[in-house]
Amino acid sequence: MKAMILAAGLGTRLKPFTDQHPKALALVNNKTILQRNIDYLKSFGVTDIIINVHHFADQILAHVEANNNFGITLSISDERDEVLETGGGLKKASWFFADGNPFVLMNVDILTNMNLANMMRQHIEQKPLATLAISKRESSRCFLFNTQHALCGWRNKLTGEEKISRAEEPLYQGSFSGIHIIDPAIFSMIHQEGKFSMVDVYLTLANTQTILAYDHTGSQLMDVGKPESIIEAEKIFI
């Protein structure tokens, strides 16, 4: 599989570091989170990776060049003109996935020891349009799945707002972990343009397409998008 690491965001939660640097270069035990996620993907045999860049893009380019692309085949999707969010960023990089094979999409500010091979295996066996890594943990927003683990909606637990794509009962909640495996057939179904979220894409498509959960509850997972979470991550990711 190929992969895309989403690294273009402004990283506003990680200020003041991101006033002068991209969040991808935040350090956890003297290793950037970008390198940690490249190493994570490499450990499962994923060595053909594209990274999107926007905020302090030149620093990311210099970092990967100084480290000989971390031993992988590395491509860059340049969003310096406008940051496009997850959906727009992926759509701009769609050319990279022209081989027609499923691919991994992940956020740069997620660190995990989840068994990606098992998630890949489930996706290949069940052949959904997309597989979303979830776990049962506290979060303010969650996806809603039916008993067959198919995506049916989304909920904001703080406000009570819901977006329901498939009106089914019962539904269970799963907190999204920022890791996807996607069939490139999705690109012909994405009609949004410019800046948009993959969450919106999934909720639009879930009524007619199968988008499945992969539950990795029990694995380590940390969102390192805040200064205090970097400190916590250093206790786990050595």
C-alpha cells in the first residue's frame, strides 16, 4: 500500500511552537512526529508516501531532505497557496493513487502502536469503500455505526448535534483515530471542491456506500496536537 500523511495544518493547538514551526516537526523524545509516523508506516511495509505541506512548508522539505527522505520514496503535495483540510488535501493528491490500490491516510499528529496490518487485512477481506480506525475512548465527537459496523452518522457529544446518513437502530459510538484505509474509487464520488473535511465526504457517501469501522481499542493512541499531550506522549513513545 501507499500512504498519505496529512501535515499541512496550522497546528493552532500547539502554539507557541507552531508560531515558528510546522506541527509535523514537533519533537517527542527528540524525534519529530513526522519521522515517527513515517517509521510507523515503514514497519508495516509502507514505503511509498506522500505528505501535504502548507504551514512552514520549507521547514518540512528541509527536514526530509536532510534525512534522505527517511529511506522511503517520498512525494510532496504542495498546499502553500491554500490549506485544503483533510478532504481537499486528499483530493489534490489523488494523482498519487492512480494505481487503483487501497491506501492509508493518517494525521501527522496521531501517534499509535495499532496493528496496521490487521486493519489492512480487514479492509482487503471485506472490501468497503473505506475503513476507519476507531476505539472506545472519551472524545467530544464520534462516529455512529450499526451492528454490522457500517458508518451511519456522527455526533457531537457536547452540543448534542447529530448528522445521520442511515437511520438505523441500534447504533454504537466510536471515537475516530485519524487513520483511514481507502479505496481510490472514492475519488470519482467526491463532488466537494476546495477546502472540505473527509468527515463530510464519509457522511455524504455512507447512505449508499459501505464505510466500516476497525476497532483497535486497547492499542496506544495519542493525539499530540497540544503541548501537554507531547509531554504525555514522551512517557509512552520512547
